[in-house]
Amino acid sequence: QVQLVESGGGLVQTGGSLGLSCTASRLAFGTYRLAWFRQAPGKEREFVAGSSDVDNKNYGDSVKGRFTISRDYSKNSLYLQMNRLEPEDTAVYYCNTLSQMYSWGQGTQVTVSS
């Protein structure tokens, strides 16, 4: 069974930065289109950023210019660098394939204080 594991969340002040990581057991990220999603309290899970490969990336409108998605094939890892964080970025962040193929992991909590 594939297990997605997110890490790197925490508490940060407005304007600060955090870097998230995602790894998977029993899954080689390889050619998958991968993505980060987030879910804030009382809201539906939403798309944050996607990576088809090293060069093809796309972002949700609210994070464009602030967040950067990347992947390391050798480490079978997906990353999300988050800069200029805002309180509205507070959420639990998850990784998955873009099509949300696998069960969700536990996610990693990101809290941005004002």
C-alpha cells in the first residue's frame, strides 16, 4: 500500500518562509504528475501547486510568485518552498499525484500568525 508522508510544517509569522517535503513508500514518483494540496479549517481541500516534471509546473492563483514546487528524482521526493507566507496560507498541506490517485497522508500543519 502506498503511503505518502509530508513533513516540514510549523508555526511562522506573516512574511516568513517554510519548506515542505513529501516522500512515499511503495511508490516511485518517477513520471507521475505530482501536486501539493491544502485544506484550511472549514474549507474544502484545494490545489496549491503541481509538477509534471522538472520543468513543467503550475500554481494556484493565491500562491503564484510566493511558492515554488520542485522534485528530486534521485531522492524520490517532492518539495514546496513557501515564501512571504500569509495568515490565509494556514492549512494542513498534503502531497499526492495530480489526479489524487492515492490515499491521503496525515499532512503537515502550516500555521501563519499575523
